[in-house]
Amino acid sequence: MDPERNVTQMLEFLTSRGVVAVSRRDGRNRIWDLAERIFPSDVEVLPLDEARPPSERLLQALGVARAKFVGETGEEVEIEGTPGTWRVDPAASADASRVVPRSSLRPSHPRPETVA
């Protein structure tokens, strides 16, 4: 067993519980400290049950995503020329049926023709 891996896992668990946090980085190394010394004490923290679900935040950031990534969040749409179902953030577009995802396979701008 790698003891460094166990320490990293323990610190990440303590981070998720709000006990410790990364105060700074030294190259690729994370420098840890107690969360109470890093975060301001006058900031109100939302209880977990009042926080927005990660799938909702993801869909808001992307605007449109496959249903397998965001579940039932947003509105279901079909996108012409793509298989499967998609979910769209209602706030991302007034007309959700016109949202088209960008893809590295389909550039958003025409490519210049190459000269041989």
C-alpha cells in the first residue's frame, strides 16, 4: 500500500467535509490548512438540502447536455442530426428547440480552403 495515496484520500475526504482546504500550491503540490483559517467566518453556508444539485449547475454551465449526464434536469429536446435525447436549460434559450451543441467535429465557423 502506498501511504502517500492514503494521505491524499484522507485529505480529500476532509476537504469534502469542510475540515481542511487547499490554501495554496507549490508547483503541483497542494498546501493544506484548516478550513477555518482559509475561508472567512462571516460567510453564510447553505445547508446541503438547500444547495442546487450538481446536475442543475452542470446544465446551466453547458446550456445543453445529454440526458445521461444531467438526468431529468431541464427540458427534453431533440437535436436534428444527433441521436438520443438531450436536456436543455430553459434559461439558456428562449426557444429550446433551436439550441445546437458545438462540437470539435463540427466547427462553429467555416474552415478556409487549403491550397495545394
